[in-house]
Amino acid sequence: YYGLANAATNDYRGYISSPDFQAGRTYRVLSPNDREQGAYFLIRNHGVLANELFSESQHRRNWNESTFQCYVAAKRIDRVIVERGYRKQFPTNEPRMLEDLVSRGDASITYGAPGELIVVYDVSPFRDTTPAASSVKACGI
């Protein structure tokens, strides 16, 4: 267990104090196992999590674009935060898909850069191009 052997750090301090962070926005947090501190700091500052606090609810998977778009719309996700440790521990296609959305202009990086401790993606333009499903289950997840 990471938390038993390591002190908590607030890698989100810079983001939470940035103009992009807004209380009430919905955040999808992609963190490695046993590293829920980032999600905790978002909650403490009135951010809304798209998934439950613990990493088991993150839906770590490879996505096709239409299912991901349905999921983001159904959960009303505004921002996706990718921690560097997530990329190392979970080689899913989601970080790459986010980068592809940015390159097409369907999303943007609002904080950080690929390879930094955290990268924040605004996925609302991508989310808003499709009607929201009634539930995540309707997305086939």
C-alpha cells in the first residue's frame, strides 16, 4: 500500500490555485493505484468527481472514441486529469486518445503538459457534440 510507506503530497496545489480550476466542475481523475490524494484535494476544494473516490471506480480501459464520448457526456465530465503515474501503471489508450482530441481541436490542455506530474484536459467541447446518454449503462459499459 503506497500510503503506508509514503507521505501524502499535494501535486494538485498548483492546479487548484490556477484560473482553470473551478468548484462545481466535474473531474475524471486517472491516478495510479493507492494514490487518491489528488481526488481528495479536488473534493476538499469543492470539485466534483465523475467517479467514486477510490481508484477501483475509474473505468481503466481501452476506449473506442464513441464509447468514450458517450461516457464523458453521460457523466457530464468537464475535465480529465491524467497523473504521470497512471500512464506508467496502466498502459490504456485514454491518454493518447485525449492527446488526439487536442490535436484535432476537440479538447484542450488547460494545465500542465504531457509528461508532467498532472495534465488537465478540457473535454467539454468533445462532450457537447453528442446528446448525453441517460446513464453510463446506456453507453454499453
